Amino acid sequence: MTAKISLTDVRKSFGPKKVLDGITLDIAPKESVVVIGGSGTGKSVLLKCVLGILLADFGAIKVDGEEVAQVPASDRDAVNRKFGMLFQGSALFDSLPVWENVAFGLLQREHLSRAEAKDRAVATLAKVGLGSDVAMLSPAELSGGMQKRVGLARAIAGEPEIVFFDEPTTGLDPIMADVINDLIVACVRKQGITALSITHDMHSARKIADRICMLYQGKLIWVGPSSEVENSGNPYVDQFVHGAAEGPIKMQVHR
Amino acid sequence: MHFLSLIGGVVLTFLGHLGRLTIFAGTSLSHCLRPPFYWRRVASQMVDIGYFSLPVVGLTAIFSGMVLALQSYTGFARFSAGSETAVANVVVVSLTRELGPVLAGLMVAGRIGASMAAEIGTMRVTEQIDALTTLSTNPFKYLVVPRLIAGLLMLPVLVLVADIIGVFGGFLVSVYKLGFNAASYINNSYDFMQAFDVISGLIKASAFGFVIALMGCYNGYYSKGGAQGVGAATTNAVVSSSILILTLNYIITELFFGT
Ligand SMILES: Nc1ncnc2c1ncn2[C@@H]1O[C@H](COP(=O)(O)OP(=O)(O)OP(=O)(O)O)[C@@H](O)[C@H]1O
Ligand SMILES: [Mg+2]
């Protein structure tokens, strides 16, 4: 079976700073992969390279066997249709009401009528725990956690084949976070989407991931089933999972 | 040596910007001709540019018309005492040919150019433009093209309104302050008004509208670095479109009226 997404030796630098330094990863169809790693290690950059928002300096990125590494996002319409993306900062369109944000892909890609699209949007908002009263508000009137959930609804509304979740549970209370975890699991199990998620929340990672990868200094230093993340035998992963300040990963702080 | 490299650096940056701007304009124009078209966005931009700029443009026009009448009356008084026909003539010709388009253009550049740069710039730095692309929507078609079309179409309308209001301002001063005869002032204005003066002004207006929208979108689109970057983009949009308006104004005048 061919991989849904396949990365081979992907590199990306900003000036002299190497952010991705040879990432190789295959994601199977209907698999849920979670990337963990310290803040600023390049997790979001990795997703953006696959989406074509940033172009990788080197390496191959294949989606359903199609090479896309050097195709900017604006030139790959057919590939974009397969993707949904939850941005770390939500990136909601603040000139549009919440429902139109969620329905944006439906209106643009599937050319639904506005009434139909609105119904779908309200239904999707319900899945992320937002009532229909929220639909008419503008994004600026929502709390950070609500914006995150609207972003999530926008990412899954078009029922894409692949969804990227950049920190889906950050900024949510523990109960809502677990509702979102369940939602992502349901998307993968029932709708059969392929998911690539980023999270700092180990509880969430264990719950939604089939496989977990750890990004450190531009490389995936550990890739394995989520059940093995507790006893990976890798000191870096151990330190991250247990959130210990002491260990091989040295934070750049001066005391 | 150091001084020379400084000049070279400035020239290179300028050429870099010029190249990028040309590519940006070319891409935008090519998207103007290819579907899909976002008519709803075009309409909302037209309302924004046309309707909501009316107060600003109207006020500018009426006071310019009034000042023009007053100045030309006192100015002409030095040569020949109070020539009524000359005042009406000067007001009509200078408003339709020059002051209408240029003043409306500059006011709209301040109002609309700035808001375009700020809005698109904010969308850039908050990743909304990236989100648009991943949702299969080309940002040029969705953001830039509607603004260019609205600028191109609405500025002439605004300038036409400005011409009328400006002439009316001149009329007010001439009749109520300088004591001219109302009917003959209107007659004089009408006689001196030439279709070509008005049309050339409207063509200028279209060009200015395009330039305002282009500079607003361009500066917004390439802004980076958070609120500060958006602020710089806004300033650049207003300054560059104002300078371009004045430059273009000379070039178009030269083309139409130069001998
Ligand atoms: N457009 C850019 N230009 C320059 N440098 C960038 C750019 N985007 C990201 N970087 C750099 O790349 C590095 C990785 O950024 P990235 O956003 O991927 O981090 P992250 O792993 O997602 O962190 P976090 O968990 O805090 O979101 C950072 O050091 C950042 O400074
Ligand atoms: Mg990130």
C-alpha cells in the first residue's frame, strides 16, 4: 500500500538557521500521527512545508504518490482539496461571521448554496461544542478557545481526506480538550481521514495517535507506536514525556 | 567607496521592489480575466470605496470649488475688473481637468489605500492568507482582484460627483459672496464645460483608482513582522500611491493636453 503522505529527507532553513534537517516519514492512509517536540523546533514549519505554504529547500514530499515539494500552495488546487488545516493561531477570517468561516471550503470547493452551507456549518459547530448562537458572531467576539474550535470546525467541515491539527487542544479546558480528542479519534476511525497532529499535551497525544514522532534539532529522533512512548528507551523522549527540566534536552535559559 | 555602495544598495532595493511590484500587477491582471470571479467581494469593495468615500470627497470638492472661485476672482481683478465669465471658466476647467481627480485621488489614497494595506497586511501576519490558499481560494482572486476592479470603476464615479459638488461650491461663492448673477454663472459654466475635459478627468480617476488599490494590496500582501510591519505597510501604501498619483497625473496630462 502506498503511503498517503511521504516525506523523504526534507530540509528547510531560514537564513543560517536549520529548522528541518532531513525529515523522513511515511504516513499510511487512515493513520493518525502525532508530532511532539519542544517549542520552536519546527513542528509548524513541517506542516507548512507539506501544505506548500513554505517551500522545502530540499527533499521529496509526496501526497498520494504525487510529488509536491516544490509546488507552492497556490498552484496545487487538486492537492489542496484533500487537505483541511487547523492553524496554530486559528487564522479565522475576521471579515466573515463564524458560520461563513466554517462553510468557506464548502462554498468555494463544493459550491453549495449559502443556506445549505450554513446548515452544514451549524452542524459542524455542534460537533466542536459550539451552539448555533455562535454562528452569527464575528470571530473577534469569541474567546481564544472558541476560536480554536471554530478553526477546527473549518478544518473538518469539508470532510477532507487529510487533516492537519496544529495544537488542537491548546487553550481549552481539560474537559473540552477531551471532547476534541474524541472528535479527532472519531474523524480518523469513522470517516477514515488521515491525521497529522501537533501537540504538547501528552494525554492528548496518547489518545489520538497511532504513532508518535519526536522532533528534536531538525530531526525525528524517535518514531514509534503511541503505546511505546512511555518506555521508548530514548532519554530525550523520556524527558519530554515526563516534562523534566533535567535531562539531555537543554533549554536555552540563563539563570 | 562606502558612499557609493550605499547608493548602489538603495538602487538595488528599489529595482527589487519595482520588479516585485510589476510581477504582482501582472499576476493580478491575469487573474482579473480568469474565473472564478467573486462578485460579492467586488460589490462590497465598491460600496466601501464609492459610497463611504463620498463625504470625504464631497467636502474636499466643495471647499476647493469655493476657494477656486474666490482666488480667481481676486487674482483676475488685478488685470480686468471682476470678469464673471473668467471665474466660471477657471472653476470648471481646473476642477474637471485637475483638481477633481487629483484631490479625490489623494483623499481616497489616504482613506482606502491605508485600509486595504492594513486589512490585507493583518491577514498576512495572522496566516489568514495561508488559510485562504489551503481552502482552495486564490488570494489574488479573492482579495486583490475585487479591490482593483472596485478602484478602477468607483474612482471615476467619485470624481464625477466631486466635479459637480466643486462647481456648485464655486457657484455658491460667486453668487452669494461676489454677487454674480446666478443664471448667467450657470450659463457660463455650461458654455465653458467641454466633454473632453470631463472625460480626461475620469480617465485619470480610473488610473488613480487602480494605482491606489494596487499599492494598498501590494504593500499589505508583502507585509511581515506583526503589528509593526502592518503599520509600515500602511504608511508605504499611502505615500507610494500619493506620489504615483501625482506622477501619473503629469504623464496623463502630457499625453492628453501636451503639444
Ligand atoms: N517565516 C519564518 N521566517 C523565519 N523563521 C521562521 C519562520 N517560521 C518559523 N521560523 C523559525 O522556525 C523555527 C520553528 O518554528 P515553528 O513555528 O515550526 O515552531 P513550533 O515547533 O511550531 O513551535 P511551537 O510549539 O511553539 O508552535 C522557529 O525558531 C522560528 O523562529
Ligand atoms: Mg507551532
